[in-house]
Amino acid sequence: MSLKWTDTLDIAIELAETHTEVDPQYVRFTDLHAWVCALDEFDDDPNHSNEKILEAIQMAWIDEAD
């Protein structure tokens, strides 16, 4: 499975499993971007993200954490 920036829910699930000790509500977008790019399954251009995409990933991660 290959993750792209548009796979916000799948990315959120991976982040929730990888960073279990983190409260996603308080993650800075710079850290979020780095963590997404570091996922083994992530296969997209790091420069193709933006604030809207990162916010969508963060919101999905918050939903997963609940």
C-alpha cells in the first residue's frame, strides 16, 4: 500500500499507531509534515502538502484517537 497526501484517513491511522504517546490536538504542522514523510508507506512528493491537507490529517487523527 502506498500513501499519498490525499489518503488523510489512512495516514491518520498510521500516525495514531506510530505515535501512540502524542495528543494530535497539539501537534505542530512542521512536526506533522515530518512524521507523515517518515512513514514507511508514504510515497508522495513532500512539497505537495499544504496547510489544508495537514489540517485534514490532524482532524482525522484526532477522530482516530477518540
